[in-house]
Amino acid sequence: MPGLQIDPVTGLKNATYTPSKGTPSNELGQVDFMKLIIAQMRNQNPLEPQKDSDWMAQMAQFEALNQMRAVASGMKALQGLAELTSAAGLIGKTVTGRQVDAIAITRDLVAREKFGRPFAKLTSPERVAVNEDERVVAAAADLPNAGKEVTGVVEKVVMDSSGIPFLYVGGKVLDLFTVSQVQQP
């Protein structure tokens, strides 16, 4: 048939698949796995072909791997939810913990308040406005105190850009995982 294009690797016509142009990953995806299986089929010894049960075992292993990835992703989401719930439970309580570098978190907080989106998605003039905000300037001036122990009442919980919860105490940002003492105010 003229005009029929066949993929030289898989031997299949696939007009809808376009390879990802994102950053390369060290993990094999489903397409990679199928290409590997097809290459194994093409290059096997015709006098000693691989048994059907071997192919099925490989497919079952791949499916089990996909299921484990899904479970790991779900567990990560549950962990994030548990951390956020734990942090929210500390609002209004007096805690002692270690202060962190709060510049990025404060920038994000101010950007969301002023422009309704995270700092990373702002235009250059908007970023300048955020960087000139007194809270960001204070966070930058307070940078030498990062790592020092702070005690105070938790006012709110703030999230960094990767979704990790931090405690906001008197204008300072504390790492939830360094809290050494919690008490009623």
C-alpha cells in the first residue's frame, strides 16, 4: 500500500503517538517496555523460541511495577495530607522549633496575596514589586537567623512551592519537622 507508514522499531502504524519532548527520565514507560518486548521477539533464536509463559511473566511483572508506582504515588499524597493536617492542628498553639530561610516562602505568600499566583509565574515587574514588599525585605534581613530556635504561637500554615507545610510564627517560618515542644497558649 503506497503511503502507509510503518514504524521500523515496532512494525506498527501509529499516527497518534508522538514522543514526549519533556525532560528524559531514567524510568521505562509502557511504550519503552513494549518496544523492548518486540525487540526480544524479533531477535530470539527461532530454534529455541521463548515460551508464552515467559512473555506472560514479563507482562505480569510490568503490570505489577505499574501498580506499585500507583500505590507509591497514593502514599505520597497521603503523607502530604497527613503533614498538612498535623501542621494545621498546631494553629493557635505555642511551639518551639527551628527557623528556616523564609525568603522563597515569603515571596510566594506575597505573590499570591498581591497577584493571585505563585512567584514563579509572575512577570518581571511583578517580581520586582514582590521583592520590594516589606515582608520579603524582612525575611531577607532575617536570613542570618535561619537555624535558630524560635518559640511562639502558630498563626498559620504556609506551603512552599513543593507542597511542604511550614509554620508561620510571628513573621518567622519554622520547619514543622523541627518542632521540639508544643503547648497550649
